[in-house]
Amino acid sequence: MTGSVEGTDDPTKTLLQPSPRVVVAQELKLKEEDGVAQELKLEVGEDLELELALQPDEHLPHEAEAFNASVFSLLLANIVQDFTRLTIGNESKFLRASRLTISMAMVLVLMGLQAFLLVSVNNLLCKAAVKNIREIYSDYEVHMYNNHTVQLWTGFYRGIPGHFDPKEFSYLSAENRETL
């Protein structure tokens, strides 16, 4: 929490002022040395240390980095915020737990959707393209090896070593040469 120096409105003279909670925490540390900490803890509340950890009084020398604009970033920020507030326990625990459950469920649904899309692209696009390339290469092998080929377990042909004839490439049609 910041405040300006008394009697000036100059923003360059803004000083860092500790929050009331920090002052209470400092007093708590002083009283602990005297052995009177138990009475003060009952007055202040037992979750003071958690609240102080979540609302630090000192200014950090760096700026916070922004998340990328995505649903995962939104859910990550939501999960961290809800876990933190659930730990403090100063608000409705049911509300935080339900928001946390919904956020985690959304992350799982999004991950499942991504996996489904990857499998679908593989089945619908990649397999057909790979099959087409293998057929073209099989025809190329048959042509370049003058039918001196063997059929593999996949059903495609491969040339027998020693029978390759590079002159056969000139006899391929222009379309086949372009495709290869």
C-alpha cells in the first residue's frame, strides 16, 4: 500500500507504507519475544501468516509476467486463485471447491478434445497421404528395377539389389517424374 509524503502531492515522493496487517505482524513478533504472543494471536486471528504471504508489503523489483491469452492460462490462474483462497478459508469453501472442480474438469475436457483432434487428423489425413506415397514409390520401384522386385508384407514392392537401372527414369511420364 502506498501513500504520499505529508504536505506534497508529488508522485515522485511516494513512499512505501506498510499495511495495517504488517504493523500487527511486526507487533506480534515483538510480543512473542516477551512471551505474550498467545493473547495477541487470539485478537489478530490465526490465519494472519497466510494472509500476509498472499498480500506482501514490499514492492517487487520486477513486473509480473502476463499469461498467454488462452483458455489454459485462464484456468491455471483460476485454479491457483481458488486453491489459495480455499487454503485461507475466509470465503465460502463450497463456492471455491465447486469452481476448482469445474476448472479442473474443463482442463480435462480440453485435453481430451485435443487428443481426439490429433487422432482424427492422423486417421483422416495422414494415413491416406502415407498410403498414396507408398503406392507411388512401389510403382517407381517396379519401373526402375524392371520388375525385379519382391512384395513386402505390406503389399508394396521393393527392388532386388543389383537390378536398379537409372536409365529407366527417362522413360517415366512427365507427370510421374513431377510426382516423384
